[in-house]
Amino acid sequence: MGGRQGLVLGTIILAMAASPGPAAAQPAPAVEAACPADAAPLPPELAGWTARTPLAAAADVPGLAGARLTIGGAVDLSLLPTPRLHYALRPENPGGSVSNGGMASFAVEREGRYRVAISSAAWIDVVRDGAVVASVAHGRGPACSGIRKMVDFTLQPGDYVLQIAGSGSPAISVLVARLP
């Protein structure tokens, strides 16, 4: 092959190599599971998830007085950019400079197992007396509930700080519930 045919073929090959191609030109559509209208109801301990109220997260320990959670009551927690946060205790996974986080306080009246449920990916720490409380279980929320992550803790009566870190979103839905 020579002359004009070789030049045309070479131009076509170079154009194809430089082109992103059909797979790269259009991202694959996200596959979402359809939720039936008669989806199973939430278990009683998570029932508060459907009646959330707005709450601004605290950026530091003094701000916790205005960021109080009620056991069994869900909130839409507005978060802050990570660089603005001064956590009660440095999270194990604090997130990067473009992530979001915040804190809220809550009180436990009865010893037992408690579940923290959140709507999107983020790091969860429960802090008491300057130490992280070890989690005892992790899981996903019920199908079609909007709960992405659940973490369980065995808690004693007292005051706690919930720390959310590494969220890619400036808001997250949160519920702290006592398990039966």
C-alpha cells in the first residue's frame, strides 16, 4: 500500500487512536434497583428515619450544645468542610480537605445496644470521655430505606459525641436508635 491510500489509512488509524471511543465518550448508566411500592416497612427501632428534622453539625466541642440528637429521632445533618472541623477526638479516618464532617451529641439513659444509621458513605465514631467506643457490628440498611450504613455500639448511660468524617456530601441523614 503506498501513496494516497497509505496516507488516508494512516490518517484514519491516527484519528481512531486519538478518539476516546464510544465506551469512554458516554459513561455507563447507573443501575438502580427499583423499589416496590409495597416495600417492607422499617423495623420499629428505625421508624424515626422517615420523619427527619434539620440540624446543623457542630464544628467543635463548644458547638455541641446546639447540635443535640434525640435517641430514635432522625435528622438531616448539615456538615462542614473538613478543614473547619476541630473534632473532640481525631477520627481514625478524618477524610481529605475536600470532604465534609461534623459532630453532634446525644445522651444514653439506659445501658444497651445502640445503632447509628446514616444515609451515605462516611466514617462514624462514637466518643465518650476522650476515647472512641468500639463498634460491635456493621451492616447496610434495609432495602429501599435510604439507609446506607449502620454501625452498632454497646453503650452505658451518659453523654456521647457522634463524629461524622469523610463525607463526600455537605449533608447526611442520621439516626441513633436503641435496639430491642
